[in-house]
Amino acid sequence: MKAILLTGIRQMELADVPEPSIKKEIDVLLKIKMVGVCGSDVHYYETGKIGSQIVEYPFIVGHECTATVKALGSAVTKVKVGDEVVVDPAVSCHKCDQCEQGRENTCRNLKFLGCPGQIGGCLCEYIVMPQESCFPINGAITPEQGVLCEPFAIGVYAVKQAQMPENAEIAILGAGPIGLSCMAAAQAENAKAIYMTDKIKERMDIAKKAGAVWVGNPENNDIVKQILERQQLGMDVVYECAGQQDTLDEAVELLKPGGRLMLVGIPRTERISFIIHRIRRKEVTLVNVRRQNHCTQKAIDLIASGRAKIDFMITHRFKLEQTQQAFDMVAEYRDGVVKALIEF
């Protein structure tokens, strides 16, 4: 089968590799239809690692995808051949203390699609996943929307964990796919006012068009001052989706006492810091968001019902042989890219 291999830092090649096969009775063979380029994929492309997860070349990345079921293990009951599915990239053990507590997202033996040392990625023609990772869509949503379900499920989970009050006033710092997913999820839960920031004009324009009451560029504006002029009591919740020290500092200043800071973005640095008296005196609650937990079906349902609008995030499409162009564009934030899709 055809696959895109990472062969070095910012190096890719299209190659023929062996096709995977069903080995367990709960396995599903999937033919990939469409893949989304995620920021974490780009981390591996640019640096060869995320934290302790280090690429051994050659390696296939990618974890956002829709696919068609081609073959089934003997015990599969959730899907049938021909079904179009959204793939949840996380595979939990269901045996550890975390899984027994319903925290499969922090499973001690978690394996993830497109993570070094875990499961090879989906930038290839076929993959095998357990049936629990396969969510049928069959026309309820489009394949493009299906690809977006993975980042959107993170937004859905972040909003769930935020425990927003009724008619919440929130800020989202970073208007990439995850920040915009948080916005769409918050809108579905009737957030009263959403303020957003980003450094890229096209992303600011997209956020404004999608319903943000105010957008600002922190390079050109004192965003804390300007938002607090409009919301003098501060924010109920701030979603930090950029993974930057500056945005973490801004988030603390924007929150009202008793507010919640949702740590959604993944910093590239080993450490971040807070001014302790600012978060202590406000009694700010810090909540880390680790991917998502049991939110894939809810993400599909929100899109299918029309309560969540996400199509606006798709800005670019590429063919498989153009994958490196797509990764370069996303890595360099060129041409106003938000979500690039690779079509098979």
C-alpha cells in the first residue's frame, strides 16, 4: 500500500509498505478516505519528538481520519463492511486503575494512532484499529466533518471539564483548530460571549465570522486591557489553546476570582510558570485537558444535529502526494491555513 513516511526532520517520502492485516477478533481493517493535518503531527515533522515520544525513522504520522470498513475480526459487532467511520485514535487497555475509574484518556497503557512507539499513523491507504475506535457516520455527517471530529471532540471535552456557568463569558486564546473547536463546543452549550485572540489575521477573521464577539491580536493590542474594558468583572473561563507563556499570563489576568483556566494547548517548552499570588488570590482553578474522554460520539451528534458548526475550519485540501506541501504550509502558518485535509 502507499504510505507517507517521515524519514528525517522535515523530510517525507511516498513509499510502498506492507498492508496491515487483522490479527485480533475485535480488529477492523479500514481503508483511509481523508486525513487532517494536526499540530502534533507537525511537531514530529519539525522536531522529531514531542516530550519523551521520539520518532524512530521511518515512521508514519497522522491520527485525524475518516475511513471505510473493509474487513472485520470474528467478534466485531459495532460496525459492518462498507460502513463509513470516524476513527478515535486512542486505544485504552480497560484494565488499569484509570480505565476502571472511567478515565480512559489517562490510561496507563494508552496507545495512540501516529505516536512513536505506540501505533503507526493513518497517512497510508489502510490501518487496523479495534472496533471501539470506529464510530459509524454513514451520511449523518460528511467525511470532511468526520475528520474534524477528533479535534472537535477535544473542544467538547474541554468545555465539559470547564463546567461553564449558564450564560458564561469566556475567552479563548489561540484560534487554531483546537481553539476554534472550543468555540464551537462552547456555542453549542450557549456561552453568552466569546472573546478570541490570535496572531494570524485570517484566523482572527474566521473566528469573528464564526461568532466571536471580539477578536484581537496580542502583537498589536493590549488584549487584557481591551477585553476587560468590555467585561469589567473578568472571564468565567479562559481556554488557553496556544501553549505559550504569554497567553498563560494573559489568561490569569483575564479571569475573574473563582474562574477556571483550561490548559488545552501543548507548550513546546519543558516548563511553564505562574505568578503565584495572582492565581492564589483569585483562587483560580487550573484544569489540564488530556485529549478527550468519551466525547467522540457527542461530537458527531452535535454536528449532525446542527447545534455545532465546524465546516468553516477547513481551509485547504491536498492529494496524498502533496502531503509535504501541506505539512510545510501548516508548520509555517502560510496562506491563512487552519485545517488542511489530505484526500485519498
